[in-house]
Amino acid sequence: MKKYSIGIDLGGTKILTALVSRESGEVLFSVKKKTKKAKGSKAIFHKMIDSIEELLDEKIVPKDEISSIGVGASGQIDRENGIIKGACNLDCYELNIKEKLEKEFKIPVFLGNDVEVATIGEMKYGAAKGCDDFVCIFVGTGIGSAIVKDGKIIKGATGTAGEMGHMIVDLNGRQCACGAHGCLEAYASRSAIEHRIEGALKKGRQSSISEYLKDGKSISSSMIEKSIQREDELVTLCVSEAADYLSAGIAGVINIVNPKLIILGGGLINAVDFFYQKTIKKSRSKCLPVPSKSIEFRKASLGDFSGVIGAANLEEYLQ
Ligand SMILES: [Zn+2]
């Protein structure tokens, strides 16, 4: 087996490209490019090419020691043919990543989705190392999740299994980006908390978070954390409510799947410990008594690198 792979994490705001050791999962070199201004299939593709070239130019390892390029992308993908079908946050459609990158670099290319690669990273080198029966949940702008059974990510009949963010937790509830009403993502994601706080501020509620919102800034996970530290009433209430919804979703997953371990990650979990602690406490109290005693919770441990590390190992999991 060749010792190294290139992992690419294609997200809504950035492309992170890294040279990863297949043996240790260590990131030897990484390149980060913002995708905010240059969106569209062509622009995204060129940014990927530039990132890979930058990385190869460093000559950290010989090119013939690189076994594959793995790409984790948000949105709808066709794994078999290596095509990004539709990533609306990047305005990227019908992009045949596999064919184009293989032609350019003569290295085999594999494509997976963003949650899948982050889960592979945590399973092989991170918080789920040694466990083959767990659920990974990432809470940030949205809620992404994957169920791992016997060391394999459950894909389902149409490849969409594990989409916990679209579990309906409120009949006739808030509209979700997927078109349905009352999805968990519309109640427990960072965006959901953001909307809830903004709505209350518009109605005249007072909160210390307003101090951070000058110059048109929008609410971030770190602003939420700072306000919680200051025991801000409104922010604490909104985060508690979100933890209440998220734990209802997690309790449902525990009851149905009965995993050994739940891994929680993503921007909101990393930044706001109050949210993490509250969520695990409430999840335990809401699920059935037997799994409640055995279920273990851990925070994802690879942080921003989980996607690239997992993507670099895609070939092992897709074959
Ligand atoms: Zn939804």
C-alpha cells in the first residue's frame, strides 16, 4: 500500500486540501482556500487544481507514493461515477470531479459526502477509533449525521440514510431548507439558534450578544459561547431549547439504532460546551432506561481536519 493520500474537504466557505499519512492519519501539509467569492463549478474546480498543485510543489513526499485523491463534498453526489450532482451552497452542479482530476493528476480519485468523510476520519483515527458501532452527529450551520454498523456507514436504499437533521420534531413547525416543516435542523442547528436570537432582538429583547453584532456581523458559535459565559438570559434560553430538541432527536436514534457510542462534533459543539453537556444529559434522560445506562458520548476529536483525513481514506471504504 502506498503510504500517503490527498484529502479534500469541499465545504460551503472553504476548500481544505491536505497531504495525509495513511498509516498515522497525520496531516503533513495543508492548503486552505476560501470559496466565498468564487463559486460555480468552474471556479471551484480551478481552486481544487491550484490547491493540489501547491501541495505537490512542496515535494514533501514523492508523487508516486500518493495512492489517491479523496474528495468530501457537501450536497448531492454520485459516488460511483465521482460526480457532484448539486452543491447549492457552492453553486456547483454536475461537476465530474473524478474524471477531471484523474485526467489532470493521473492519480485515482474517490468522492464521498462531507459527513461521510468526517465520520471515516473519526472512526479510523479520532474519537471513535476502535469502535465499529456508533453514530456521528455534526452540529453547525445544519445537522449532519451518519450511522456506523460493524465498521460500515449505513447508506440505505438511496444513499441517504442517517439524515437525522431532517427528522421531524414539530408537526406544522418551522420550514426547513429541505421543504418539509418541523425538521430537527430548523430547531437545533447554529442557524436555528441564530434565527431565534435575531427574532427576539427584533422584538426588543435585550441581550449582551448585541455588543458583538456591530458592523453587520452575524451570530457565530464563539459569540454564543461568550454570551453564555456572561450568563446572558436570552442566549442561554435559546441554546437550552436547541439542546432540548437535539436530545429528543438523539434519544430517538439511541432507541432505534442502539449504538455503543455517540460522537458529537461541528462548530457549535466545539465552541459551546454548555450546549454539549446539556444535550448529553437530556439525551440520557429521554431515551429508554437500558440504552441510557450503556450509551457513551464523546466529542469528535479531529476538529477541522476530520474531513480531509477521512477523505484521504475514502478509497478503503468505497471499494
Ligand atoms: Zn428538513
